[in-house]
Amino acid sequence: MAFLKPKQAPVPQVDFERLPRHVAIIMDGNGRWAKKRGLPRTAGHAAGAETFRTIATYCKDIGLEYLTVYAFSTENWKRPAEEVSAIMGLLKKYLLEAIGRMERDRVKMKFFGDLTPLPRELRELCERTEEIAKHYDGVQVNICLNYGGRDEIIRACKAFAAACAAGETAPGFLDEAAFGQYLFSAGVPDPDLIIRPSGEVRISNFLLWQSAYAEFYFTDVLWPDFSKDELHRALAAYQSRSRRFGGV
């Protein structure tokens, strides 16, 4: 007996003249995608990496200014060593390919997170990628790698305290704008829209400071199955909302 796929809602129209400046995505569901197919979790991460490539390219094509993705959190080190190694290998492969295409695609890449625990070769690739990106003006793709929102805020507090101790600033000068300069995202506007696939409805320590007034879009679609159509649904949902930022 054949199983019919559930009928999806029609893909809504998107006004490409009113896109958010900054979209952030929690790339979730790789492991469950693989499990549903009787595959190892590493296969899910490989499929998820291809989805990231597709979505990042499409975001560039439609004129999005900033895309931030959650690739590896500070908590993900708790996963099996084989899975962590596979994720690092996929990141290395992607960066090697990206470096070769950056001049053609005019994509800036930046990393949010503490890169020091990463394998040396991967860390050096990240640093090389960021250095090359300084010369381009296209879409900026921020990859959150060994990143945690709480860790970011604590690091920013320590950095500000150190600057005060060194006489470079004083506690009285601290406000939201000043504090933002000590975050990994310094100079990047806060996300307008945060997308989480996979059916989970939580923020999972992602961009805690920056997401204060972000709009959220949740979907049951697992990340490897996330498509341009699903991105359109998220963008259309964003465009249907009224952003008041605490006002009336």
C-alpha cells in the first residue's frame, strides 16, 4: 500500500522589496532525519550541510544582507566523538570550497564563537576565510561555531570589566550600544527573523542578547528537508507581522 505525503499549504508570495535585513537559522533535525531513514547521524549532518549550501546561496541571490546559522554549540561537545569529528570534517570541507568561490560569489564570512578548542587546521581555515572576506561587500554569512549565547554574554562582561580596569572606559559609559561592541556580533544588526526547523520550539542558547525583538518562525520540517519554499513561508510569515518593538 502506497503512503501519500501530507498535503502542504501553498507557498505564499514574498515581497522581495521588503525582506528582513538579517535572518538567523537554528539548523536542527539532522540526526532525526538520518534516523528516520535508517542512516547514521553523520549522514544527516552531511545532508544538512548541503541544505545550508543551497539556502545560503539562495539568500545571496535574493539580496539578503545577513544570514547567521547555528552550526555547533558549546553544548554539542557532549555528543559522541565520531559525530563531533564528522561535523568538524564537514565544516573543513565547506570552508575549503567556500574559499575557492568567495571571489566569484562576493560572500563575506564571519564566525561567532570561541574557536580556540577547534582542531588547529579548522581554526586556521576559519581565520583565513575571515581575512579574505574583509575585501568583499556582498552578503555576510555568520557561522556560529562553538557558540553559546550565555557564554557570549559572560565573555562580553569580562571584556568590558577588563577595559574598565585598564582605564579604557568606565562603568558609567555602559549602555546597550556599548555592550554590543563586546559581543561576537559587534557591527552586525540584530536578527529580524529567527527560523527553527525540526519541530522544537525553543531558542537553545542562540543569540540570547540579539534576539530580544526578533520574530520567530517554527516548522516541523527537519533541516535537511528545508527548502526554498519553506524559506518563503518563513519570510511571508515575517512580512505579515507588525513589529512594534514594545510600542503600540
